[in-house]
Amino acid sequence: MDILLVRHGESEGNRDKRLQGSCDKPLTDQGRAQARRLGAWLKARGAQIDAAYCSPLMRASETAQIVTQTAGLPEPTVLDTAGEIHVGSLEDMAIEEIVAAHPAFLGRRLASLGDFSAYGGESHDDVMARVRRTVDRLLASHKEREERVLLVAHGGFNFHFTKALLCDPVPRLNMIRWGNCTATLIRLRERRGHYIGELTWHVPNELMGPAEEVAEADALFPE
């Protein structure tokens, strides 16, 4: 199974530099343009997608709708387990507000990134359990046919999702930049009795170019 993993387009929370978590923020006009660019980029490459999924939060579901409609891909199905990390009392706060309320926030160890249990949100283990349920759902539906699926989710969720797919044992930390509407292809295959992923490519939205230029580029999707 191949997973085309996408972060949603720019949301109002991203624009306003607020930590969104599970707050349900819509896309900005810029975010919609990013989603259309991604959809055009996929269409120009003749992307073959067997099924599409998205987080239930509107910034991800709207991105998925725009991408699939622009590229002529299957209608997205909502996955309740693919929402963004709940960040507790930090939800919808700007960084200045967070530091004022929690002066030690910026001094946290790198290994604690993605864990918001200290603020009443989800812990690392909570999120990894959701990631495992998401992976199991996708594998149950698509593993045997070696299908390719699209999943539109969030920067924090994708941070944990890629670790779970690519690493054994799963580390507390990896560093992959998840810009808005970045597209990442992860190829899951059995290797020596273990099912593990390979990061095949990782393309930021700003490198996808306008549709007329995208159509002239070499296809990145492996056969």
C-alpha cells in the first residue's frame, strides 16, 4: 500500500499564528489556492488514487474536497482518528499568550514535542494509539490489493504518523517539515517479515508550480 500523506492548506489559525489543536478553523483563500495547486499538480501527473481519506476538522476536510475535485480523485472519507493533536489549555492561543501563561513552554526538551499532556491535552501515547488505529484501518482496507490512498491530515498528526510508518522502534522525535499542502509519498511493503514504510518523496506546495508548468514536468509517481 502507498500512502500519499498531505497536510491541510493554510487555515485562519495558521495565518494568525495560533496553536489550533482540535479547534475547527476554516481555510483561508491562500489555503484554498494551495489545495487547488496540489490538485492540479496531481492531475498533471496522472495520479492514480484508489481511495481518499481526511481528518474530520474542516481545514483538512475542505482541503481534501478541493484536492480530489481538482484532480478528479475519489470522494474523501472522514477518518475520526486522523484529527490534529488536542493541545488542552493551549488551544487557539498565540505563542506570546502561551509563553505568558506557561513560561517554561519554549524550554521543553525536543523529545517532548507532540506531547501536550502537561496542559490537559493528548499525550504522546494517546496520539500514537490513534495513529496505530488509523494505520490498521487503512491496511485492513487496502493492504492486500497494494492500493494507493490519499490521507489529508495535520502537521502534528503527520509528525507522529510518519514516525510510526518509517521507524522501528518508533522514536520520540523526527524532523520533517510539514508545510501547508506538502505532499509525501510513503510506500508500505513487507521487508524480512516486517511491514514498514519507505519515504519515497516529499514535495512542498511552493515547488508544485502553476498547473501549466506542472503538466510539463516528469511524473513523480512510480509505476
